[in-house]
Amino acid sequence: MASILVVDDSTTMRQMVSFTLTSAGHEVIETADGIEAVEAAKGKRFDLVISDVNMPGMNGIELVRHLRTMPDYKFVPVLMLTTESAQDIKQRGREAGATGWIVKPFSPEVLLATLKKVLD
Amino acid sequence: MSIDLTRFYESFFAESLDGLDTAEAGLLALEKVEPTPERLNAIFRGIHSLKGSAGSLGFNAITDFTHHVESVLDHLRKGTLTPDRDTLDVLLDCIDYSRTLVLAAREGKVADVEQANQLIASLKTLGIPVAGASVNIQSPPAVITSNRSGYHVRFEPSSGFFENGNDPLRLLRVLDGLGEMTAKVDLSRLPNSEEFDPERCYLAWDFQLLSDTEQSEVEEVFSWVVDDCKLLIETITPAAKEIEALAPQTIEALAPPPLVERSREDRRTSGRRTEDGDNTSEIRADRLNVSRSKVDNLINLVGELVITKTMLKQSVALLDPTSAATLSASLVQFERHMRDLQEGVMAIRMLPVSHAFGRFARMVRDVSQRLGKQVHLEISGEQSELDKSVIEQLVDPLTHLVRNSLDHGIESPEIRRALGKPETATLKLHAQHKAGNIEIMVSDDGRGIDLERVATKARAAGLLREDETLTPERTRELIFSAGFSTAEAVNELSGRGVGLDVVRKNISALSGSIKVESTPGHGTAFVIRLPLTLAIIDGMTVSVGADIYIVPMTFIVECLQTDRVKLKTVAGRGVLVEVRGKYLPLLTLANLTGATNAASFENGLLLILEAEGNRVALLVDALIDQDQVVIKSLENNYRKVPYLAGATILGQGKVVFILDVGALVFAVRE
């Protein structure tokens, strides 16, 4: 059981991810964009962050970049969950410090399997 | 694990429709304003999110279609496509169709596929590659990436490749799955046995992949190892395929310049996105999606609490003031908190009126185009907030008024030019708060209401006697009569037998009023006044005989003592009272509701009520109190009762009725 921060501007996606994770016994906090996520991350050290890329305000790439400047989040795994599959964006995600990339549409199985790999 | 996805449907449908509205509004705005990256991104995001969520929920028709739209929007975003009129037309149609798809999904139906194909074809005519098309817009010398015969892939993992948990074999298997693959291993980096470190990677490969797959799919295979290896993917043209045996360098020479080095440069053929400039000012607060029934329930509970508070207050009033001083003081504080709570809860349901105004940009654009008129829509005050249910019920009347204006009010550009008016007419939608109400104005600078013509029509329709003369105010009121329309020709837009009488009826049902102002030749303005919410109103408690009623404050003009007015009986019109030179019908509840009548005219009071521009005098015995009352629907709890707008519970727990002033005034006027 891990505590996970989920960041997505789409309520539907947030609910789906959140439901998948809580069903698997994890504790989930949802936020709707990067700025909120940073706020949440300041208050608590999550075991894992799962973030969308294309969001208003602070997008997912900027979020990872910002998280990596926070001492608590230097090594916390950050998974990008997004429809973006273009290489340059993945590359930017990696450079910013993202740990992995899951392309939507996501299936609960893939999400949980990736999670296990990253958390173990 | 398997998850019942249906639980996410409701939120998906609501969110998708919102997103499409945003995208639509954004596209419409592009006709007028500079397409900034923020604006374009917001449009893109509406479709992008829809595609993502739909895919995850298995709505494949939506995903497939929006994918095409998304890639066109992506070009718009990158500036490789300009948002000219044709482009916007097609994209707006696509938004419409996406909406149809979402609605169809909600109904569990399948949308018309033919239309999707037509739209995708239209998207392709926009002069840019849509998904699956074949031109790489990034490289000017048009690297053809589809319909290839195959690829040559040079894959050289870094020596630390294994350290990151990567496995070349896995990649090879995936690559093999894409087509007919031959692999040649390159052992040149292999050191001698003394230097050999089993944890290092020394191998490299050259693959020949014969396949029709998109290059992007080949790239995808290596996506996560890209900076842990040297990778070269080059296309093999049919000519080059015949000389497979040639070294890569030769192939490069034969087919210039298909060599694409794996780098941070983007080479994706389509559907490529960046988040450049993804910094819209639209910063969202932490949002909750709560079902409407929960909020309604909360509002009901607050209503109950308001009633309990009133009961408590009345009980405290009966106590000895000195001994109950502390209790009284606490009660004052309780009341204040109660009011704050009530406002807070009501605010949950308040939405900016832009939710109703938003749709008109599109409608005005489409309708004026069809009518060959030039119309500029000006929206102001759209941030004024209004109860969600009021907004929903406001859409139809507003639609009618806007259509009316486009159809009858605004002249054709030729006529306007001849009249010395600017060819482009202005249609204004304006909202503002006024003393606990909201005022919404729909106005245009068109031809105005022709009073002559109205009178003639009214006579012809039997609404007026031949000899009856009218004040301009009264004439304008006529246009709200049932069966009245000055439309010369019945047309698609306004002449469907629905007149302004229906608009007025709808507005009245919201406890509101509508008036019209007009200057012939200069324009018309319809002004709608509405209470901010339907759940709690300010009401005057009055007694009539043995009964108590509530009269909504919005309808009360004034209150007069009966000795200040004169009674007059007019044949055919019943009893009238003269108030400052004007004769108003006297309304007694007995003859309409069968209720007990006021004790006597002499000892009573007259409430002057106004609804739909008509005034009547209601005879009551006394005014008891003025307070906020919580409206309980009679239809939901009992059945619709004529002349009653609802019921409420007073402090003592007594149920009293709220008068439907609109209906009463209407009945008396009839």
C-alpha cells in the first residue's frame, strides 16, 4: 500500500485512475493541475506521483521539473499517464525527470503492473 | 483486476460536453481575436481530453473520430494551418458531430458513421495531413513515411544499457512483430575475454524490417531506451529494397535524404503534440464533481433549518426578555450564521450566466450567415451568477428572443446601407444584478417595432377592436399576446407557431417578468427580470380572512389603504379601483380559489401587484411579516394547484401557500 498523488485535469480520468488505485489498496490524493499538485506535495511526501501531461496552468512536464527541485521528491517515482506518445514529448518528460510513461487509453492492469514495477 | 467502467460514464459525458463547449467557444473566438497559443491550446485540450477519456472507457467511435480532429487542431496550434473561415466551419461541424457521438454514447446508441467519414474527408481538404496521411510537415524535403517498403534500423545500445533494467531482446521481439525482420548482429564492440564485463552491453544490431507500418511505430519500440543507445532508422524505398545487400551508407546515397537520426528533433508524422505555451491563465481551483441531487438535498436541509430557526425565534420571543437575554443573544448569532450558511449553500448552485450566453455566439454566426445578414454579437455581464436551474430554463426564451431579433429585428445589409446604418448590425446580450434580481437584456439596433403594423395585425387577429386606440406601451404589450406574430412569411427560424407569448409564459414560470422597449428605426430591447434563485424567495405574509398566504416580494409594487382609493364598477370588467387616476381590476381570492374573503373592503389593505406588465389590486386583511421563505413544490409533493406557486412552512409549523401572481393577474385580465 502506497500513498499516491494523481494529477489530471479530466475528472473522468482522475476518477478512473483513483478508483483503480484505491481498489488495489492504495491511498490516493487527486489534484487537477500541476500547481495544485505542487501544493499537495509540499504538505506530504507521496510514494508515487501519476500525472497527465497536457493540463492548464502547470503542465505535467513542468510539474516533474518542479518536483525534482524539491528535496523530498528528488527520487520519488513520477509516472506520466497521457495520450501524448510523441517521442519529443517523452524525451522532454525523461529529461525533466519522469520515471515512466503510460499511454492512454490506460487499462487498470497495465497501470497496476507498472506501479508494481516502479514501487518495488 | 476488472473494473465496472459504467460508474465513470456520468462524469465522462458531463465533462466531455463541457470540453466541447469550451472548444466551440474557443473556435468561434478565433474569428475575432488573435489566435494566441493559450487559446489554441485550450481548444486543443477540449478534444484531447475527450479522446483520452473516451479511449480509456472504450468509446472507440469517439476516440477514432476525435483523433482526426485533434491532429488538425494540432496543426492549428503549431501554426501550420491558419484558422480561416472554411477551416473553422469544418471544425465547428466536427465539434457538433463529436457532441452527437457523446450524446449517442450516453443513450447507448450508435451515431451516423457516414457523417463521420464525410467530416474526416472535409478535414483532409484543409490542405494539411490528417492522421494517417503521408507527408511529414516537419522536414521541408517531404520525407515520405507511409506506404514504405520497409526500414533499416541500426541499434547500438550503450554499454550501460542493462543497468537501467533494459533488455534488448524484448525490443527485438516487438520489432519482429511489426513485419518481416532480418537481424544482423554487430560484434565489433566485443572486447577480449579479460576485459569482458558481463554486466555491460557490447552488441549492436542492424535490422531490415519489411513492413508497411508507420515509421512512428518503429520509433515507438525504442521510445524508452532512446537516450541509452544510438539509434538510426531509415526508410527503404522500393528501389533500395532490391539492393538489400548494400551497406546502409549506400542506401543513404541512393535515397537521399531518408536517413533520419534518432534525436530530440521531432519526426513524428502525425498527431504530434507539444505543450509549448501550455500556460493558460485558466487556473482551476480544487474541484469537486458532486451530483446535483446531493446539492439539492443540502438546499432542502438548509430550508428546513431556516424553518426551525423561525420556530425557535418565535418560542424565544414568548420568553421573559430578562431571563432569556443570553438565549436571545445566541439566537441573533445563530441567525447570522444561518444566513451565511444559506448563502453559501445556494452559491454552490450558482453559475455565471455565460453558461446560457455561450451558445449564442455559434447560433448568431450560423443564423445570420444563412439569412445573409451581418451581425456582431456583443456579450457583457456574463459573469453575473444565477441559479443553475434558472439558467437552464432561461435558454429557450433567450434563444427565441435572439432568433426573433435576427429574423425580424435586424435588416439586411442592403437595407441598412440605404438607411445610413452600419451594414453590420449589433446584437447585445447583457446581464446585470439589480436589487436581488438579475436583469437580462437582449437588444439590437434593427428596425424596431412598427406600432402601426402591430395594431393592424392585432385588429386582424381579433385582439383589438377596430376603434380601439392604443398607447405605445400597450401596443408593445400586444406582441406578447397568444397568436400574434408579425412575421410576413413563415420560415425555418421564427415562424414555427411559437410566439413571444410562450417566452413570457416561460419567464413567468421562473417568477420573472419581461418587458420590451423599442424605438422605430433604431432597435428593440427585451428586458427580462428574474429572481436569483427559485428555492428561497423574499415573501410578504398576508392574511385574507382565516387564511394566510405568501406573496413573492418581486411582484409587489406598493401597498395602499383602502380609504385612499375609489371603487368603480364597470359593466363587463367587474370592480375596478382607482389608484392615482388609473383603474386597476380588484382581485379577491374568493372568486378564484374559493378561499375565504377578506373581512371587509373598508378595513382591508390593497396590495398592488404587477406581473407581465399588468397591474391588479389584491385585497387582503393585513400584512403579517416579511421574511425569506423556502419554496416547497406542490407538484412534487401533491399536485399542481391553479393560482398557487408552491407552499412553505412557517415558524409554527403551519403550511401556507405562495400565490402565483402571474397566473392571478392573467386570470383577472382575461
